[in-house]
Amino acid sequence: MLANQRRSQILEDIRRTGAVRVSSLVESLGVSDMTVRRDLELLAQEGLVVKVHGGALLPGGRSAEEPGFAAKSGRQNAEKRAIAAEAAKLVEPGMAIGLSGGTTTWTFARRLRDVPGITVVTNSVQVADLFSHQPRPDQTVVLTGGIRTPSEALVGPFAVAAIRSVNLDIMFMGVHGMDVRNGFTTPNLVEAETDRAFVDASRRFVVLADHTKFGVLGISTIASLEAADILVTDSGLAAENQAALRERVGDLVVVEVNPAEHTDTAEYDVPADPPDRPE
């Protein structure tokens, strides 16, 4: 394989999985550690990747950078819908469930509007708004108070106090990133505290995260990988990353993504981010 072909393959792997490790590239490409590191250095100089200890990530993944709700809504939509369809199988009538903020949980919430007798506790403005458009008398939606983040989640002491007053059968959480060493992370320090309260309030902890979240690192850890009873992700996740997760999470569920089955974008139109609020 020529050098340019090798670097193209490395770049394709990073774009597909979100991150790569030097050791994995050495094995898959059949070249030396030095060659891989030199390739990553050249790709980093071109601004195509960001080098980290032991590997490389896609650029733009700053640990404290928090995209808005609408910005995230255009990413991996087919994957989010496939994950949502699978996760909905875990919800039964009469359950009390928690839903964190984010576009993945918002997509998942659409699957729950016809489930009778559930109580939904959420700190997501968008999730609560979704249920309010088609209210059912046999469903209860509890929206925590708190300070709104760019991701349209309510966080802080008011949110934490509300969450600590409930007992949930299952908590469904979207995350900014997941990493073998650092677990599930978020770019918002206060949101991490609110998410940890959700984990503590639930009997089962389920994470919904597409393959691009692997290797992404937020500034604050919500929970270790081992804390997740179930992690639902998609088949875009590289085999070696699936293996690493299977060793740590309670149950890894990998769903196949068929974009042809998820082409009805009108139903999933996401509200735009609100205008900037005065300080």
C-alpha cells in the first residue's frame, strides 16, 4: 500500500469511528509503529486529525465545546432512529423512566408517545415539549427546573433536587462522548452533576450513543462504562471498539442501520436553537 493510500485509509477509519489507536492501525495496516505515528503527524499538520496519547481523533472535539441542539440534530440521524427503535423495546406500560437532554433521547422520545401509563421525568425542554403536543391522559411528564444549557437541558441545583426526589425504573441517557479510560462524558460541568443524579435515581442505566461518540472526550465524566447496564449503539462502531465496550458495559446492543428505513425526515424535524438570550 502506498503512503497516500495508507493515510487515506487511516483518515477513513477515524471518520468512521471517531478515533483510532496507534496499536490498532499497526495491526490492520501491517506497518510499523513509527510509520503510523509519522502518518498521523502528517495528517495532523494538514488539520485533518488531532493527535492524542496513543492515537488520534477527529478535529473540533474540544472537551468544553458544547454544540447547540439544532446543530447536533443534523448528525447521524439514521443511526439515532435505529438506536431509538431498539431502545423502545425496553419500555413497558406503567414504567417510570428518565430521559436526559440531547437529540438522541429526543429521537427516542418520539417512540414513546403511544406507550400507555408511563411517567417520563426529563430535564430536556425539547422532550417535554414533544409530549405536550400530543398529550395523553394516561401519561405523566415531569420537567425538572434548572438553568438551560446550549443543548436545551435543564441543569443545576434545582434540577438535581427534583431528580433526587424520584425513583426511576430505567434511565435513558445520551452522551457527548464515550471512552475506555474516561467513561461517558459531557462538555458541561454542571450537566454532568445533573446526569449523575439521574443515574443514582434509576434502577437500570441505559446509554444511547451512536458510533461517532466513541473516542470523543468531554471535560467531565458522568459515569464509568461499567456503570451502564445497557449501551445501545450502531454497527458503524469498529469491531475492536465493540470488543472494548463488551468487556466493560453490562450489555452491548449493536443495531444495524438501514438508511432506507429512516428516510421520513419530516416527522423528525428538530426545532431551531432559541435566539441568544441577554446576559
